[in-house]
Amino acid sequence: METSEGARETMALRPMTVAAFYQELMAALDGLGVPVKIWEMPCEVAEPIAFDRDVEHHAYDGEYAQRFWRYCCKQRGCSRVSGAVSRQGEPSAPVLGAMDLACTRFRAARRRNTPACRAA
């Protein structure tokens, strides 16, 4: 993690409990002087456990994390090219509550009275 002022904190990505990850992440952000407050309960999962108390989940697969990261980078690059050509590109974004990405594509109606505007 790096701030725009150049302060930097690192955090090893390795198998650890969600609670340990949460504690380490919050300590790193605090060390950077970045006050962060989040809702600690995960959403859209059966039997949620607050992040700071979840000592049950601890899996981490570095290979798949790298694959996901590379895919996200690739999608963002494609969106930039698309946006430069059509002026309508939007970056990919993670979908909350799911391990998925969404990329919104739409064509704005040119006039207010077009069928697309009336349907909306």
C-alpha cells in the first residue's frame, strides 16, 4: 500500500485467518495514517462471521490470486482501449457479494426524445 505522499506499508499475502488478515490490514492502514471504517459483517453469505472474529476461514491460493489479478489488469486495459476508441468505455469492477467482475457497456441516447430515452 502506498499513499500519494509516498508513505508505504507492505503485507505478505499468505494463508492466514480472516481475523488475522483484517487485523494486519487495519494496522497497516493505520500506520499509513489512513483512517478506514468498514462494516465488519460479510454480506450475501450463509452464516456470516464478522471479519475481526473469523478464525475459521484461512485458505489462500497465491496462484489463483495472481490469475484473478492478471485478469483484472487485462480487463482494465481492454476497457481503456475501448473507451479511447468509442469514448464510452468503463473499467471492470468487482461485483459485491460474488467472486465476479462486471463491465458496464451502454450507448447514451443522443436526443431526449429517442426511443431509448422514452423506454428508460
